[in-house]
Amino acid sequence: MIDRLNMALRRLPSWPLYILGAVPAIAWFRLALLNRLGADPVRALEHEYGLIALQLLIAALCITPLREIVGLNLLRFRRAIGQLAFVYALLHFIVWLWLDRQFDWPRIAEDLLKRPYIIVGFAALLLLLPLALTSTDSAIRRLGGARWRRLHRLAYPATLLAGLHFIWLVKAWPAEPLLYGAGIVLLLAWRAVRSRRKGARRAMPQKFRANEKKLS
Amino acid sequence: MQRWTGPKLTYADVTPKAAWLGRRAFIAGAAALPLATRSAAAATLQGKTSKWSIDEAPTSKADITSYNNYYEFGFDKEDPERYAGKLTTKPWSVVIDGKVGRPGTYGVEDLAKPGALEERIYRLRCVEAWSMVIPWIGVPLADVIARAEPEPGAKYVAFETVYRPDEMPGQRSVFGGIDWPYVEGLRLDEAMHPLTILATGLYGEPLPNQNGAPIRLVVPWKYGFKSIKSIVRITLTEKQPPTTWNQLQPREYGFYANVNPNVSHPRWSQATERVIGAGVFAPRRDTELFNGYADAVAGLYSGMDLRKYY
């Protein structure tokens, strides 16, 4: 069943994801221009772009566990998901600079230096920048697989910071940001446990490793 | 700006109620019939004009009634409009007790007698750095307190919102960290200030539930969270009473919570505000000290360090 799904997915191209991904950005911007995003359209637009960026970052982190736990292989769509996450984070930042802070540079500088939740959000965006710039086949070749993979582990702190940014900006302790935060922590914890296990296995002498295979 | 000196105009002069009701019924059709009948049934509230009203165009009623912070009904701005309909506001009574000569339980119309109602067009500045202009209908809190005859030892006024988890989903939530019921407080001189009112209506009609029906506090020179909604208890006290946001995050929300562009919230600036209803490209407005009411209220805080007593 999973195998057949994987076969079918292999035939699908990834380019439609870019078109699909552009739809909400355009639709929400259109609604903002038409003043149909409620009483505070700037906040609504800013929030929506930020939320989509966070959801895409989390989606990208789900690819590996889906493959290893469920056997579903969506690896070839991860690049598009990651690039779209960066674009939405950038749109979120631009809406903040332009429509929210209205290019009031002294206040923007103050926010970026003094407000922890803004610093954390901006740091997440900066961490994503090298990843967006190296999300090409030629960059992988240039860097080599191992270095490229190490660089792209920046997605972990970036997503963690993005989740923290969300929790930190709200008043009190509403459910939504906490649930996103919990999801991110769970995905990163799974990776930590897995890499420790792999490391332990690598450290084991050859004869034990053979035994382990028999046991499992 | 030229002031209108002719006969007193009401919102009904701009759009007669029959016309907008008719329009709404026409647009919404039969599906929206319950809504139309409910609006038609809503009694109008007449308020005398007041010298305390500001000369600015009010925010639209649609925005005032659809963009609310009322965490008893949920964390999203749209939640109160969505869920507040469940709250039973009739019958309603408010207990006045503590250091008063005449404690008692009062109905809404005992506190805000129809003949005493005034219209107060006030600025509202939320601690989240957005603002509205709201045409409240209400009575000075001072009159209500005076009738209860405060004792000499009374120095503060404590307020309490209704606690009704079966009607208020936010009070049932395990999230939020708020210790219900919501409580607020003022110094007695702040409570007695003529700008401070108990509101029972807006835009010439009884308060919609999401705006704090049936009776709420409005203190226009303080951040919106001080203006506690759906009040069931007013207690005069000797000591400064606990207040909900201050208990939750004391570094961020003080007891005073006076609007002040020079004192930042620890997480964001309070220097400017977004004007609700002004559109996507509208410029931010510079926030004014005491929300523009400095002439009237600055004297209450003379000699006080507003950075320390935020």
C-alpha cells in the first residue's frame, strides 16, 4: 500500500507545489487590499504569513520521520516546502517592515535590538537565508553532501526560534502557539534520540553489531 | 475643525435605523431572519451629550463589535463575537459592598438609570498598541459610588467579572493561565473622576455581549484591560486590590496601566498605535500621554514616577 503510494508520488513533479504555495500569499494580500480581513487587516495579514511559514517549517521537519516511521517517501518535495517556508517568512517580515512598522527605521532598529520576540523571529529568518540560497542541485554539488546536510541542520534551530517567537508575542498562555511549540520540540527530540542511537551503533564493535541485527 | 452647532444629530440621522434594518433584511434574506428580528427588538438607549466626548469620528460599529479582547470567550479577537451570545445577561445584579455605608445588590437599571444616561465618545487604547473611538452610553461611576456612601477608610475600588464557566468557554480552558474570575481595580480618586463611567450601551443601543454586557467599566486614559466587562461585584477596599493581568505578568502589566507612549511594554513599544478601521495603508497614530486625556487626569498622578507605577 505504502509502496504503491511511493511509486505514484515518484511520478509526480514538484513544481506544482510552487504554484499551490503562491495561492494563499496572493489570496490573503488581495483580501487585505479589499479591506476584507476584519477590523485589523495588517495584523491579520502579518499573522497569516507568519503562521504559514511556521507550518511549512514544521512540514519540512516531518518528512524524515514520515519516511522512517511510516515508510512514506516525500523527500523530493522537501526542497519546495523549505523554499516556500522561507518565502512566507520573508513576506511576514516585509509586511512587518512596510505595513506594520511603516519603514519607521529608528523604531524598527529599536525593536530589532530590544524586543526579544522580534530578535528571535529575525534570527530565525537569518538562519533560513543560507538554506534558501543553497537549495539548488549545484549548491549540493559544490558543498558536497555531508557539508550541505550539516549546513541544512540550521533548519532545526530556525524552526525552534520561530515557534518561540510565536509563544513569546502573545499575551497569557493560549493553546495555539503552545501546541506548535510542543510539535516542534517533539520532532526535534525524535531526531536527537535517533542520532544518539545511530552514534551508539556506530561505536559498537563489528561482532556486536552483527548480533544486534539478529536480535532485531 | 468646525463644530456642529445645530440640532443634536444622532446616528439615526446618518442612516435611519429602518433603512439599515431594511437593507440588512434585504441582503441577508430569510436565512438571517433571527438576526434581523433580534436587532429590531433591541431597545434604543438615549444618552445626553457630554462635554467629555471627543470630537472624532467613531470606529464603525462592525469593527467595535467584531474585534474584542474578552478572554472568557477565547483568545482570538473574533471569539467574543462568536461565543458571547450564550451569556445570559438578564436577569443581572451587581453587588456593591466593602467599605460603604449602604451595601446592597442592584439591578443594571438601578445603577445606570435610563434618565441619567450620557453618551461619551471616548478613545480606547489597547495595551496591544491598537486603538478605536467608541460612542459609549453610560453613567459616571462617581454617582454610583456616592450613592453607596463610601466610608472614610475606603481608598480603592475592586471590580469582578461574572464567573460562569458553563457560558464562558475561556473559563473552562486549561490554557491561558488566568485565574478566573477576572478582577480589576482603581484608586478611589480614579474611580470618582468624571471621565470614569459604567457603560451599558454603545452606538445608541444596549451593549452587545462581546463588549461586556450588561454593564462594564470604561476608563479612557488607561489601557483597555482596566475597563473590566460584565461586572457582578464592586467592592470598596482599604488596600490596593489584586488585578488579573498584574497577577499573571506583574513585570508587564501594572496596577495603574495608564496609557503612556514613553513607557514601553517589556515586549513591545507603546509609542504608536494602529487605528482600527483605517485600512491597510493608514499611518500609525502617535500614542498620547494618558491617551489624550492628560489635561483632565494628569493631576491624579502629580509627583508620581510613572515609570515605576506603570
